Amino acid sequence: MNVKTTKTIAKLVTLSLITSTMLHATNGDNLISVGTKARGMGGTSMAVSHGAESGLSNGALITSVEGTEISFGGIVFMPEIKTQFLGQPELRSKADMNMIPEVSIAHKIDDNWYIGIGMWGTAGMGTDYSSKIFNPAAGALGNFNMVTNLQLLQFGVPIAYKTEGFSVAVTPIMQYGNLDINYHMPLPPGSPIPALNVGAGLAQDFGFGYNIGMAYDFSENGAPGLTIGAQYKSSIKMTYDNQLSNATAPFVALGVFPVPMSDDLEQPAEFGVGLAYVYENQHTFAFDYKRVKWSDADGYGDFGWDDGDVYAFGYQYAQDNWAFRAGYNRSDSVVVEIPGGSASPAAAALNFFNLLGFPANSEQHYTLGGSYEFSEMFSVDLAYVYSPKTTDTFDIGAFAGLGLPPAITTSHREDSVSFQLAYKF
């Protein structure tokens, strides 16, 4: 491997490492929804109330709680990511199972005021190629033994007010995040060591934002069972000290970057509306639309992420002490191919790191769920979400003269199981 090729690979590796710290799945780096009931209905949560678990999705809907409700559960998230890297054999990431917790509490103060508190894991994923064969002298890059991990938790206190059919809520949000990046970078032939180990350990940060939610029930206006809802979520600024800057620092001396990258990685703002209709107290039909402003967020916008349009459809059938749910969620990938990858090294690099670094390109999600009430006070909820394999191939032909392949291909599929226990008193 000559020096020129090594530098080119270093550029691509750096970009891929930066973006892999953002690696999440489903709608960009967001779960399709938090809460087991919502996930069973395709993520619909803007206009249909799911009790205490609505605290983050639309706080105005906790006004359906009649006393105090506690929900406790989590998501077992199982992505499968495979990438053919720089002409190497296709490798599968070992980061194929994550546990994401959820806890929600809602309480009715009086006929007008409601309050809640909750902790929701909104992301928890990364890549792990630490066990792959890494031997640059023999041409085995092993995805550079890359190991990355980003985890986000949000803590919120929804405060809701209800009068007649209208409800509104404000939810202050505190977000905790941690980020870790480690990888091996090949060095030019003749170096005293074959590779440089890059890693700064775990970085943590707290950020603050807010959600505003509204809902209106048309039951008293001649349309019983019809509800509309809307929500706005603010962006949340996050900085992970020495992570992105440390990952890029070795390449400053090589002339790849003039200065190290910024350590800012902002969660984007989003807004959405929803519609729900309950027929004969058994059949619930729900639809949500939301837009996520990835292109405006520090970090994500720098790497060419598109804004995301998310469409969710949900259905619930309730009978006596049980309920069945199903849904569908669709969002075009916010990771898109940059035109000109055969002629422009910059476009080729963007295409390369977008597929390798954060294959958050899942577009369709099919969901099933259900609930069973053991008593008027205690119930259990389950949900399953399946995202079929999405395979993307992007043009990186500008690097063909260096012996690299003209394209990079990544496949990505997901399974997740959600469970939740609910207690009312």
C-alpha cells in the first residue's frame, strides 16, 4: 500500500468514523417512537393517547389519565449492518443488540391540570469491528477495527392543561448523551508501527430543550371520537469533548484537514401533526406526519443529511381486557447520494462516509403490538417492529485510479421487541 493510497484511505476512514458516531437507525437517528403502545401502532402518537407514555411524544395527551399511571419497559433493538469496505470482504458489525429503557409517570392533579415525569432512551447504537482481521501489510483492513457508541437519554416533565376538548402541554427536556470512538489507522510503509490507535475514551454531555404539544377532541362538536394533535420539539445542542476533534487530529498533520473537526453534534428540531378517530370504542385509526430538520443541525447538516418527512399509520382493536395493534411507518432515507461521485473526490468521499459511517437508511417499518389487562390496575404491553433490508450503492468512482472500487454497498435491516408494564391507581 503506497503513501498516496494510504492518505486517501485515511481521508475516507476519518469521514466514516465521524459519521459513525451518529449511527442510529429508523427515522434518521430517531426511533420511530418511544413507548410500546405507540410502537405497536406504527409510531403514531400525535393525536392518539397512550396514557403516561405520551409524555414525550405529545405531552398534551397525558390528560387521558384518570388518576396516576406508571409505565416501565424498554426496547431490545437488533440491527444488522453489513458493508463492503474498500474492496474488502463484506463485514458485519458486532453491535447488533442494544437495550433502550423507558419509564413514564403521569398524574391528574385536578380536572384541568396534569403533570408527568419520564426517562426515555431515544437512541442507543454503534458499530463494532474490533474482532475483524486488521493487517494492512497483507491488505486486510478489517474495517479498521472501528468501535463507536452513541447513547442518548431524555428526561422530561410534561405539564399539561385541559379545558373542555382542548389540551396543551409544555415539556422541559434534559438530554444526556455519551460518545466513544476508537479505531486503528494504517500508517505509511516503513513506519515504526503499522497503525495508530486513535481514541479519547468516553465523552459525556448534557443539553436542554423543550417540547410543546397540543390536542383537540371534537366529541363536543358533533364529531365524537375525532382528535387532532400537534407537537414541536426544539433542537438540543450537544458537545462531546475530544471525540470528533480527536478522531480527525491525526490527519491534520497529513494535510487532510486544516484544523480538527468540531465536537458539536446537535439533535435536530422537529414538528408534526396527527389525526386519530375512534369508532364504536373499539376501532382506533391514527395518522401522523412529522418533519425532522437534520439539515439545520450542527454536525448532521455538515455531512449532507436531508430533512426527513415521516409518515405513520396505526390501527388498534380493543375488546374487554385486551387490545391488538398494527401499523406502518415510512421515511425516505435522510442519507442521500451526492451527485458527481465519479468526477469529484469530495462527492465520492461524501458518498463513501454516508454509507459506511451511518447507514441510517431504513425506510419502511411494519409493526404489531398488543396489550392484556390482568386487572383494572395492572397491564402488560408488547410490540414488534420489523424494518426490511435496505441496500444502497453509492458512486465513489473518483477514487478508481487509486485502485479502489467504483462504488460502496451497505445493507441494513432491523428487528426490535418492546415490552412495558403499566400500573394505574
